Amino acid sequence: MERKTSPDKKPGADRDARLKAALKANLARRKAQARARAETGPRDEAQEQDKDQN
């Protein structure tokens, strides 16, 4: 069988679309994390250092 490709697509278009979708999902996840952190309020530095050491 022969593989047909449309001439109007660029060779890297599929990759670009995947990267765009991944970046959009990453941004949405980071925004959700920031909102969750804002709801809990500021953390104590000592608690954060203890968490990093474990």
C-alpha cells in the first residue's frame, strides 16, 4: 500500500500540534496547582524545609 500525505501539511506539523497540546495541558495543570496553593495560604518555611529534607 502506498502512504498518501496531503501536500499542504508541513513535515513537522504533527509534532507542532502535539507540542502545542502538551504545553496547553501543562499550563492548565500549573494554573490549577497555583490556585490550590493560593487557597491553602502561605506555608511555614520550617515545614517546607522539613518536607524537602525527607
